[in-house]
Amino acid sequence: MASQYPFAKARTAPMRFVGDPFQLGVASGDPSTDGMVLWTRLAPAPLSPGGGMPDKAVAVKWEVAKDEAFKQIVATGEEQAVASEAHSVHAEPRGLQPGSEYFYRFTAGGAQSPIGRTKTTTAGPLSSMKFAFASCQQYEHGYYTAYKHMANEDLDLILHLGDYIYEYSTNSYTAGGGGNVRGHSNHEVMELADYRERHAQYKTDVNLQAAHASAPWFVTFDDHEVDDNWAGIAPGDGSPPKSYTNRKAAAFQAYWEHMPLRRAAKPNGAAIPIYRRGAFGDLATFHVLDTRQFRSDQPCNDGIKACSDRSSDALTMTGNAQEAWLLDGLEKSTAKWQIFAQQVVMAQMDWSVGANETWNVDAWDGYTAERTRLFNYINQKGTLNPLVLTGDIHQHWAADLLADFRDPNSKILGSELVGTSISTGADGSDNPNDAKLAENPWFKFVNSQRGYVTVELGQDQAKADFKVLPYVRRPGAPISTRKSFVIEAGHPGLQNA
């Protein structure tokens, strides 16, 4: 299959690498019924300027096969890896069979990449699937052992819900209990070269590479891919508008270059089209949201606090166009489960124990009017089986989503699974936090260790397993399931498994 994005052949030159050009691994993403995007980046010296690549195009061949030995090759093509895109490759094979497993690899200048495994989605009836989701992988705070275990889960899909990188300078964000265990590669990232280097450093982790190579991913960003707690046109650090716009453009460009995102998601300056859907037959529709790029500035000047402004109709979390897109997708989807892949906690959470009430206004608690509109729509439809997937707060939480959080006995509309971090916060602890659960009784579970969540999704029920590691400050931790819940289709609410 020929590339859909050819470059002038005069720009292409034979290449022989000094060092392995595939040190950042391979990945696949955004699967469809007949294809997906295949990703790699040529970088024989990943942390050097330009990844150790010359300022010229390099031909990269890709192959897709039914078997890991590549005896049954079903699709091939060639892409031009160019310096303006950090010599990244985003190949989009088509014509593959629905609901099928495939293997893929890249070749350039006589070097061959590792082999990746991927899958297409199913067009019609689908009885079950298994996916995992993760977020928040501060490189300095711990090792990515969780990804080693995730890679062995035999998953149909992996979702990353944000904070894939952190923008801070070395040791400016420290985890308790002895400081950071490894260092960032440079100062706080601001320019395109900085963001490229930071992404490359994170991508050198072999466990992260293993997870990327094990299954197709859906990715979306939160704040640290750009700047802590940025919101739409409002920077998190108070930067002047021009420098903030330039920073966003650099961050989005580097994010696209290092993620298994299609060409259609390539940014245009300080804008990137990241929200999208993925359909898995009649079983599930995944609505991948962007809760940063179009939101209003946080009310009450951000933070966790009492805030009367949080209920203003003028505030938006997703922007008008994305909100309409989401409701339209929910209206048209005929899948059994509607999965919201998004970044910040949706359920109401009072952070104060006792009579006082405080809210994290960076989460949906700062944008309650839009949350109410969404919940009213879900209540009106009554058949969506909504399941919200969330990251951000470096803890496992599980919650029922109520029609009215002022009444703990009000109607349950769906459930939210909040996944802890991969490494951010270092080892953490198994803290049940009974007082916080009592303050917010729709939350059924909390845990502060590191890990991820897997979901086995069937036509009749969803089973969620909250996986935890005893430590991440040193490698080699075992994995265990700390808590499991079942959600029955047609009967919303968390049940102990």
C-alpha cells in the first residue's frame, strides 16, 4: 500500500545510522474496523538535538502481517520521515480485516524496529473486550513497572488519559520519602526542542515501550503536556499571551510527533484536533474528550476552595462545539456502553471533612452547569450505560454518578472509575481515607498506591479491577488487584465483585 502522504523523492537520501534509530520503540493507535495508525520515530541519539538525525528526509518502510514471524504480510508502504516532524512516522494502513490481530514493524537504512502487536475493531456484534487505562507518569518519581505488567495483560485497547510527560525542570517537583529516583533531562520545557527532548526521554523507558507495542492506544492530554493547570487561552503560570501561544504550539507539535495519532490530528499552530470517537461494534463507543483546550479559565482563581462562581452558566469545560459533538454522539450511538475517556474527576467531591465545603475547581466541580446538562441528558435517555474513565489525581477512586449530589439517595446515572498514577507521587500508600468516603458517600473506594485499571467489558456487565504496586521507587514491583467492582448493564451503580 503506497503512502497517502508522499514527499518529493529528491528530498530523500540513502541513510546509514550510527546507532539504533528505533530506540523510542513503536506504537499503534486510533484503531478502526479496517486499520489504525502505526507510529515510530527515528532517533539514534534520542536526547541529542534532532534525535541525532540529519536535516533531511529518510524513507521508512512499514509492514503489517497476520503472524509475528511476518510470513503472512498483508499490507506494506513507505513514509518519508522528515526533520520538521522530528523524523516521526504516522502510517495509516487500510483494508485490514475487522476484529483481527496484526503485527507490524518498520525498516529504515538497513535497521529494523521492534515488532508491535495491534488490532482492528469489530464492525458488528461483539460479546466482550478488555482494556486498561493509565495516566500521570512523572519520570523522576518512579519506575514504570506498571507498564511491564500492563503489556502482559492481553488487552484489546489501552487508553492514556493525560500527563504523559511533565514539564518541570529537574527536581523542581519532588516526591516525598527520599526525593526523586531519576532526573529530567533539561530545564523546564518551553520551546519545541525542549518538548521533543522530554518526550524522547520518557519514550526511552523500556516498560512504556512494551506497553505501546502490546496493543493499540487512544491518547488524550491533560495539563502537564503543556503547563500545569492551563485552561483554554489562560496559561497556568501567568505567561504573556504570545509566549503562551508559542508554548502551546510547541507542546502540541511535539505531542503529535511522539504519539500514535493520525495525520488528521496534526496540530495547526496552537490548536490540535484531539477529541474523537472509537467504536467497538455494538458493545462500546469510546468518546475521547479534551477538557483543556476549550475550557473557561478556572473560577475563583483555581485551587481547592469554597467557590460560589463554579455554578455559572458562562463556564464551560469542553467548549460549546465539543459539548454538542458529545451529545450528538451519545444520541446516535447504538452501542451497549458509552465510555467517556477524559481527564479530571467528574463526580462531585467535597475535599473538606465536616460542615465546610471545598471543591477542586480545576475538575468538573468548577464547571457544574455543564455537568448538570450532561447528567440531565443521560437521565433523559436512560439507556446509555455511561462509564467515565478519569486520571489526574494520582489515586484510585470509584464513584457512582448521581442525578443530584445534594441527595446521596438520588438516582444513580452511571459510574466513574478514577485511575491512580503510573509513577507520580512515588510509592504512595494503601490509605482507605474513611473520612473522605463518609463525606462523599457516592465514592465507594480510594487507594493511594501506584498502578492502573483494567476493565473487562461484556454485553451484560463491566468488571473493573484496580491494580496496584507496593512500590515504584525501585524497579521490579509485583502487581496485585486491590479492589474489583461490577457494573450491570441496565442497572447503574458499583457492586463489589
